[in-house]
Amino acid sequence: MLQKEFGDIFVLYARKIQGVIVTVSEVRISPDLSIAHIYLSIFPTARASEIIGRISRDTKALRFELGQRIRHQMRLVPELNFHNDESIERLTKIDQILDADPFLHTDLDEDADAESLDK
């Protein structure tokens, strides 16, 4: 529920910041529902630290907006902690490393050629 609500909130929030896309990739909440860790994927990634800083400064307003949206579902509005989700960047780096490995591609290509010759 929190991920959906934050997704809606950040659609409106990102409109204020031109040229930025903010996606809520994950929300982790403590067992007592008092602390929420919100992981944001920000594009372009070069502006991620700037946007996270801006969002952190606006935490009170974002928490108020969340409280307005969930007041009938949750008794307590959790404390919000925003983090930059770097999983997409890590996946891109892994793909680049795998693409750069000449042995990986050569072996696959040679196996495919050998199978086609056998048939």
C-alpha cells in the first residue's frame, strides 16, 4: 500500500522537477510500522544525489501527504527515510562486464556453429 501511495505522490512531485523520473522501487517498513525505508530509482542517475537531497528536505511535506492518503488504513504515519536504489546501475555494469568478456561470447558462438554443422 505504501509503495503504491508513494508512487502516486512521486508522479506529482517529479512534475515539479523538470527532466527527472522518480520511481519507487521498494518500501521496507519496520515490524512496528514506525519507520519506512523508501528506495527510489531516479533517472537520469547523474542527478540522483541532488534529487535525494531535495526529497530529504521535503520529508515533512511528503509525510503529511502520505498521512492524508492513508489516514483511514493506518493509525500511525511512519517516519520516512529515502534511499537511492542503485540496483539498476549495478545490473547495467554487470551486463557491460559480461558483454566485454570475449571468452564468453566466443564459446557460445562456436558451440552454436558446431551444433548447426552437426545437423
